[in-house]
Amino acid sequence: MRILHTSDWHLGRKLATHDVHDFQEAALGHIVDAAIEQRTTAVLVSGDVFDGPVPPVDSLKLLNRILTRLRDAGIVTIVIAGNHDQAERLAANANLMHDAVHIVGSTRSLTQPVELADEHGPVLVYPVTFLWPDAERHNLAAPGEEPLDRSHEAVTRVALQRIREDRVRREAAHGEPIRTVVMTHAFVTAGGAEPTDDERAKIACESERDLSIGGVQTVPAALFDGFTYVALGHLHRSQQVSMPQGSATVTRYSGSLLRYSLSETLHEKSFAVVTLGDPGTPAEVERLPIPQGRGMARLRDTLENLLSDRYAAHFDDFVELITTDRERPDHLFARLSSKYAAIIAHYHIPDGRDPELLGRRATDRDRHRQPIDILKDFVGKVTGLGATAAEADVLSSALEAVETGSGQ
């Protein structure tokens, strides 16, 4: 059986002021064409279908066209909500969907896998929507028990335990092992620890929203040991997550549909075609590229050089431009715009000058600070005292309400 794994479409997103809808449509059309050509049984979309809780109408219509094409081709589509999606809104009409389209926005369906089959037997696909710790620590707690710890690891651990128990029941009825695929949207690391700045630079990027509201944001990969394939969403760089030694589980991020920030300039965007063989054999993964529409580059030089033909290959790319002239050139943006069609950011930083003293964007360290820490710092500046534990809890709950769209 072949399944296609993709995620992080972020329909409705813009790069600075530039609309990328047409590029998204072309990329998704390419994925559907590949799903048909590869004779895939199912397409798995591991969250962040939209870039926000209230997507533009054009993005809603695009999703409809993609799902319709896949359905008409006889391909099952399974979609989960990510942290950018408003889960209940995304799945509002899920009960009306054709059997070939499954949209999951609630943990109520944890033990209701989508059942597929081929000549090697059944395949169970368990879709796990993004787990907001503040909500799911109550929803997933056993009746009469205290809420779970406020962390992504705690709620994910319990969700996966319920899936394992359901699989055991089904395998007992089937009489032999069953291949299982888990879809989820989370920040999964080999050891489960928060990455250092250097590690984060290798595995993450600017356009991935912080997940740390309500507690530690990372989930250890070992929690997924024992499944056949884990189809992850959230991180925008295509990558395989290291599993414990001896594990046959393949755990992978497909990466995002397009390059959505300058930190993704060197990313080769792709989707994964996953082949599932006999039960007990590891999944095989083939990465296939996604057309991007425009390139992306970060360029630094004098204005004269940036406007010369030496950079002509980038005139139609999404670009960050840094001019290094001793004095800031007059009419800088207008002159750059005369050559470059899609400027994302531009700065004037003379050679030898410290960019941080010239008002350039935040450092990577500041960009990856947790929102709750920023709010607690603000409380400290206003009151002259550090935020109390109770105040931090209130701030965490308010942040999650904003993220989920549940605030009043």
C-alpha cells in the first residue's frame, strides 16, 4: 500500500504583502497529480491546513477542489487540525463528508481509526488532532482522576496509550499484528527535551508558531515506538525523527507546502510517498519535490551591485535585500523594487556596523522566546514584581484561548 503524507499547507498565508494563493494552488495540484500517478490509497494531511482560524473564501474553495479531486480519483483523504487551524471550525461538516474524506478536529475520535486494506491485510490510520494541553489535560484524564500535567508530553502520552489499547483489541479480534499509522501535529524530538538554539536552527524555522502555551512544548519520539509509520506535522523542514535504537517505527515530518519564511530559503520542499509492506517490515519512504512558483534568497551587497545583472537570477524570487553602502541610498525601496518583484524585507546595514544597533529585526534568540515568558516580563515591568504562579496560569489560559479561538 502507498500513502502520501503532506502537511502545513497554511492556505491563506501571505509572505509580507505578497499573496501566494496561486503558488499554493499549483503545488496542491501537483500533489494530487502525484497521488493519482503513484496509485496511492490515501493522502494524509497532518495539520495546519489553513494559516488561521478564519481562512479566506478563496482558500476554503481551494480545499474543496483538492478534496473533490482526490475523492473522484478514489483516494481516501484524512485531515487533522494543527495549531494554526481552528479545529472545530475545520471539522464542522465532517459528519456530512463522503466516506473517502475524513476531517478530524476532536480527540473524541482517538479510538476510531480509518480502516484501509491491501493484499497484506488491514491498515489502521489513527488521526490525532493538535492537542492543546490546557483543554486536553481535562478531556483525557480518567474519570474521577486529577487533570494531567500541563504539557504536550503528558496529553500525547495518554492519547497514544488509548490508541495502543484500541489496536490491541483489534489485533486480538484479527488474530495477527496489524499495521498502524498515527497522524499528529506536534514538536517531536528524539529525547523530548527543549532544543538548544543551535539545535532549533537545524530542525525548526521562523514560521512555526511556538507551541509552549500551557507547558513544555516538545514530545519525545519514544512515545511513538511500536507504530508502523508516524505522519507528523508542524515543523516546516522535511526530516526524519530519530527513534530509540532497535525501533522499526518510521517517524517523519513531511515539511510545509511552500517556503513560508526567509529561514526556509535553503529548504527543498517535498511530500512523502510511504510504502507499507508486510506487517512487521519497516515503512519505505520516497521524497518527491513540490514546485515553489518562486525561488527565495537572502542577498547582501551594495545597491549598485544588487541592481546589476549579477543578481538577475533572483529578480523574480522572494528576497531579503541588505544594502551595504557607507551612506543610505536615496529612494532605496523604490530603486530596489524597480528590479525585484517580491521583496520580503530590506535593510541598510553598512559593512562593519552591528545590525542589532540599526533596528534590524529581532534576533533568533528573541524570536523563539515563549509567549508566556514575554507576558511575564511585561507584568514585571508594569508592577515591579515578577508574575506569580497564579498570574502565570491566568496568562497561559488567556493565550491558549486566543490561539484556539475560544476566547470571548
